[in-house]
Amino acid sequence: NAGVTQTPKFQVLKTGQSMTLQCAQDMNHEYMSWYRQDPGMGLRLIHYSVGAGITDQGEVPNGYNVSRSTTEDFPLRLLSAAPSQTSVYFCASSYVGGPDSPLHFGNGTRLTVT
Amino acid sequence: AQSVAQPEDQVNVAEGNPLTVKCTYSVSGNPYLFWYVQYPNRGLQFLLKYITGDNLVKGSYGFEAEFNKSQTSFHLKKPSALVSDSALYFCAVRDSGTASKLTFGTGTRLQVTL
């Protein structure tokens, strides 16, 4: 049982480049989300989805796009990377049946933008 | 808007002593509260949750948490700390009326020494 799988583990980008962070889950979870983790700021929600074809913004969505074409996959796209997007990115998923469902996290992607 | 505060950046405890990691929250409705643990270079792992019922909630690895509605707190506790408990701990809250968004605190680093 793989759980939540994120690729790549590490990535270095130059300012202005674009890339896609991949996230896949095999637990048939309806809810998927992207967080970024920065020192002293905890985890901040970027985008989330409650099912295929449905996405919504979190608290820090600027500079990121998402789509949800299948239940399993929820890629995060950086359109034009900036140094402020240097961070560790986590994908997380859960059942959407009730607000007591805990999130299951991937192991993260460490992104550096130079 | 919902929020979580973890007032201590770091908590230091000797092995064998009891530990407490503090968390206070703010939500407009009934709170669903969670504790997660993060080990180096890993994603967050679910420890325990409070939904309703008993104010003392038991979770994984001998951890428990005490819900106090009047003080809007949800402190994480363990009767006897282990060196292997050293990690980063996050408190999180979800409003009962918001099925998706989970708000995290900034995290508390627990350091357990011999």
C-alpha cells in the first residue's frame, strides 16, 4: 500500500522556469490538497480538491495552478518560479465524508528556486 | 476564520519525565482537533484527534491530548518521554462546518535528552 506518493523528492529551478510537482494516492480518497512548509510558518494550504473536476484555492494560491482529472492524481504547477517559492511542498489526502477524517501526507518535495 | 497557536517553538524534556506540548485554537463552530508528528525529511503522521465525547483522547505511541473547551486548548501529553519522541509536532483544527480546510499551527520542536 503506497499511500500518498510525491515526485520528485528534490528539485532546483531557475527563476522564471515552470514545473509540475506530482502527487498520486491509491486510497481512493476524494479530498486532496497541497501545503507548503516554511520555517516558523507551519503548513499553509495552497490548493485543494474535494473530487475529480473540482478544485479551490487555499490561503496562498498565487503562482500555483492545480487540476484534478482523476481521483488518484493532483498535480501542482508552478507557472513561473520565484525565489519566494523555495519551500518544502506536501501533498495530503483524506476521505471527504466527514471533517474528522485525518490527512495522509506524502514525504514532500524540497524545491529550491535560484 | 479558524486559527491555531502553538506558543512554544521548542520544548526540552529529560527522558522519563512527562511532557506537554501546548496548543490553543479558535473556530466559529465546534472544533475538530488533531495532532500530527513530523520526523526529519518525512511527511506528517497522524497521532490523535478530538471530535466529541471524553476530553482526554488517547493516540499512537503513548501520546494523549486533553481538550478544554473553556480555555480553547488541546494540549498534547505523554507521561514518560522517550528520546525517540524527539520530532516536530503540529496541532491542527477544522471547523465542524468546514468539511475540507485544516488549519495548522506553526509547530513545536520536542527535544528529549538522556
